Amino acid sequence: MNTTIASRPLRRAYPVRPFTAGACGLILLGVGHLALSAASTLAARTPQQRAADTAMRESTLTLLGLERTLLDVFDGISVAMTLFVITCGLLILAAVRHAPTLVRHRTAFGWIALSASLAGLATSVLLLPPPPILVLTGTSCAFAVSLRRALPAARTGP
């Protein structure tokens, strides 16, 4: 009995899907942070939280002629960074939609996304509570899987 199996090329796993999942994770991280910040602002404050808020309101920082309380700076950095994370996720989605080759091959685009996600994860592990640690672990894994599935970078030039 002859059992010849016709060989067919192995289909390479598609790298765009996990990369898109990583970008969506960044958007989820930002939107979740804004939602939790809004909820915590509306929630009842413990005496320790009220004391910390009071101390931060009473401490000011003057830089380049602008005076701000530490609470203003803390909240401002939190909201600004959240908006940048959401924007990065949306820009990644737009770039992948219009130029999927950025992800189909191992390019600087993929390495930068992975590096930024890993840097955010390291910072989260050192300084933040579990939600960003979990989300950034997921985004880092998604970007890494995408790079693993991608073809080697196309060589150009002589």
C-alpha cells in the first residue's frame, strides 16, 4: 500500500492578529485607567486618602513661572500619560491597517512596540498595582508572538 502524502507548504501563522491584540490592550489599559480614576474620584475617601490629598494640595511646585499643587501635577501626569497610551494604541492600529507589512516582517515598528510595552511592564511591576501589570504582560506577549511569527526583515541595498 502506497500512502503518499502530497506535501504542501506550511502556512506561516499570521503575525498581524496578535499585534492588533497588543494595540487593543494598550487602548484597554488607557480607557480602564480613565474609568478607574473617575470612579475613585467619585468614591468615598478614607481618612488616610483625605489626609494625603490635603498634603498634596498644600504642597506646591513652581516650574518656569507656573505654580501647581502636587495633586495637580499627579493628576495631570496621570491623565496625560493615559491619553498618550490610548493614542499609541490607536496609531498602532491605524498603521497596521494601512501598512500590514510593518508587522508581517520583523521591522523596527514591531521591536519599538515590544520595547515600549516591556518598559511599561517593568515600571508597573516596580511601582503600580496589578491591573496594569496584567494588561502589559498581555500586550508584551502579544507583540512578542507577532514578532516571532513575522518573517525576517527584508534586506535592501547591495
